[in-house]
Amino acid sequence: RQINLNRRLDFLFDFLSPCSSQAASMAPSPSVSRQNDSAQPLTSPSNRQQHKRPNVHLNQDPSTSETDGSCYTELYPGPQSYVDRLQAEDGPLKVEDGNMYLPPVVESVSSFKPSRYQSSLMPKENKPLEVGILRRVKELLAELDPRSAAKHITKADCMVARILDVTPEVQKRMGVSSGMELLTLPHGQQLRLDLLERFQTMATMFAVDVLGCTGTNEERAGLLHKIIQIAAELKSTMGNMFGFAAVMRALELPQVARLEQTWMTLRQRHTEGAILYDKTLRPFMKSLNEGRESCPLSNTTFPHVLPLLSLLEKSMAGGEGTEPWDMVEVGVDVVMFHLGAARTFAQLGGIYCSNAENKLQGFQEQAEVLELFLTDFQMRLLWGSRGAEEKQALRYAKFDQVLTALSNKLEPPVRTH
């Protein structure tokens, strides 16, 4: 645990160093500095010799830090990356009292394999947004009550994040006991990227559910109301802030938010849902992002890690919206809050697991419904069997155009002369 804590602190120091474009002008957190200063040299289990890690100086010249390998740039397989240094320090194998210690495995391939995914809901090969598959998806979602949907989403989220169903073998490969701790370590980059992929794909699928409804405004308003209820269940009942953020992103996408007639009908026909969204869910989401709100630990199954993922993997984070930390007046404070929260997430992985198990106790999942919320299924549904293998940026750009076309078809933009 002490070794992982020091690695995590080194990682955050590297991230905050001048060679990181996200935080070029920030000083380290005082609490991090104190912990780093007071940390004792690590002792190798095999020979009890002290190993000193490279010092990271926040005021050093950026070009120097890039050449000596002290900057968090490419985790794998770039030369002199953090992981290279980590492996060089730890060595390939350590033995103490008959126990074998292996360095963590640096994953470089996504856990999502849409091309190999097999489902009873779709053929081996399918086209993007295939009508027959979409129709079945809509039927299943229509039959599903919001609480059951929230439970299915939470189970899928926690499995991807390695909060639930983490075997001892997986823990050995990770080098830690929970995905929440892995997220804060350099070799957790692939997990961070997978979660960002899942977040974007989940939000897009819910948006398609609304924009693909070519019926009346009342029907679309009913869908909006149900999605708002799912978001509320994820927030309050399940304590799943990751799933909650994904559903809220779907509702806040420009292509959905611009449907004035649909939202007006929602306020007329489902007033309580509209008030819940405007007065409770949206302000809460904003406060979470800005670090002004937190969730009770006893109720949390999946904390709000999205800001941390976006900070550490800025170039891969989807969406064009301005993040709270991009605002000058709150930028540094918000960044430091979320980096500080990362230490808490890493320490509380066991509690999140226990909370998730308690909330899902006795839950009887439906196989077909659970599939709807699996990222492999969603990627195949949205981009087809071939398109799902394309580069992420290209997939997102193409589908943004699809969403815009669907939105404009439902409510054509007003032409100004």
C-alpha cells in the first residue's frame, strides 16, 4: 500500500510538472508536498537496499524534464516513460518469505472487443443504427422501469471499472485491489481510456433513443421524462455518479437540448420531471464538476471520476464543452480539488465495492437488458460491425453529424433572413 501511495504521488507530481500542458503553471498541493517530503526511502523485499526515485522539480526547465524521463507523457511504450522507470526500479521479480511479487501489467489494448462481440440481439455483422436492432432496443427500454434500468447500468459500470467481480488474478495483474486505485496510477491509462469510451458511448445511445423517436412531441417528451427518472435513480438510489453523468450528458447534448417543442411538452405533460431536472439534477451535476458538491460515502457505488479522467487523458476526452477547470476564476482550485479527490477514490475502493454489492443484493438481471448497457453492444449498435473498429476521433465526428441530422429532422432550424 505504501509503495502504491508513493507511485501515485510521483504520478501526480509528474502530471503537475511544467512539461504537462494541462497544468504548466500550477504549484503542487501542500498536502501532497508534505507527504512526499515525509515519505521514507522504499526498501526492496529482496535485498533491503534503498531505491531512490528520480526527483521531480516543478520549477525545472521543460526541455530538461522531457529528456530525463521525469515527465508523464506516454505511459507505454515510449522511451524513459514513467512505467519504464517503474519497471527498472522494481525489477522483474521479487521474493520474500516464499511470496512472489510481480510488477503490474501495463495494459495497452482496450477491454472492449466489438468485432468479436456476439449477441442474440444482433447478427454477426450489422450496419450502423440498423432498424431491426433499434426497434428491439426501444421495446426493451420501454418495458424497463427506471430503477431496474439504473441497477443494470450500475452493474455494467462497476464491472468495467473493476469495482465488482475483480478476481485475485486480475488484482495481481493490476498490482492493486481495485480499479479505483488503478485509475490514479500510470499503468491505469487503458482503464481511464476505456471509461471515457464507455461514458461517451452511453451518452450517445441515450441521445439516439430520443432523437430516433420520430413520433409526436408527446412521445419524445415521455422518453425524456423516463431518462430523467433513470438519472435520478442513478444519483439517489444507486449512488452511481459515473452512470448519472453519462445520462446527464445525453440530455445536455446540443442536439437534444435544442428540441424546444419537445422540452416544452415535457414541462406541460410531465411537470414534476421537468422540475426535477431543472432544479435538482442539473445544479447537482454542475456542483459535482466544480468541486462544490460531494456524495455521501455510505451511498456511493461509483464516485464522480469523470473530471479526473478528463484531466489525465485530456486529448482523448470526448465532447467540445468547456470544462469547469478551463474557467480562469476557478481553474486551479477545481483542478486541485479533483486531484485531491483522486487520493480518496484510491483509498476507498473496498467501500465502493461493498456498497455496490449491497445495493445489487438480490437483483435478478435480465440478460437482454444488461446487453443494452454493455459498451461492446452499444459500439456495434451505433457504428456497426465495421465502423466500431475505426479510430475513436473519426467515429465521434461522424456520429456527431448523424445526431445533428436527426435533430434537425425532428425540429428544423429556423432560417433567419
